[in-house]
Amino acid sequence: MLKITLHDSADEFRFRLEGKLSGPWVAELRGCWQTASSTTQGRRTVLDLREVDFVDASGESLLSEMTRAGVSLQVSTPFMRAVVEGISHDGDYGRVEETPSRSSDAVVCTHPARSHSRAL
């Protein structure tokens, strides 16, 4: 099961996920992302994965696609850090950085030449 919570502010659109990103939940997240993409122009899009405890292959594929499209991924657990580092190494588009708010969190930022403001 996956819980998706949307946080919409003037500067950022955030998806907060809790649970397992697998099976039918991958398609659900994709649908939410595609729907939200029409409202994210000019704002950063963040996928908060700090409460995700499992990602299957289709979930990893979607995370990779979202990152290539400019979505930043926020993680905190060693498991999710490994997942995100794995997908960022598969393509030449991202890197994992520490975020200043919590030393245990990491954020994947897209390649500097790519926009952070679009989801699709």
C-alpha cells in the first residue's frame, strides 16, 4: 500500500509518499504526477521518499523517469539512499547531495543544465 500526500506551495510542489512503491501504486503515482505537471510550471517538484520502505523495478523505473524530467527525490533511509544512488548512476543526469535541513536526508538533483520546474 502507498499513501500519496500532495503539498502545493508558491515555490514548490511536493509529493510525500509513505509505504511501498510497487505494483499498481506505481501507476497511481504516475497518474498523480502527470495530472500535477500542468500546475508545476515555474516551481520545483519534489518527491519525498523518506517514509518509503520498498521499491520494485517498475517503481525504480518511474523514479528514474521523474528524476530525468527534473523532479528532485528526497530520501533518508539507507535503503532508499541506495535505490536513489542506483538510479542516478544508471543515467548521467543526477547526483545525491546532502540537504542542509537534516544530515540523514539526501536529495537527488538533476543535471544543472536541466530544468527543475517541469514534471513532464
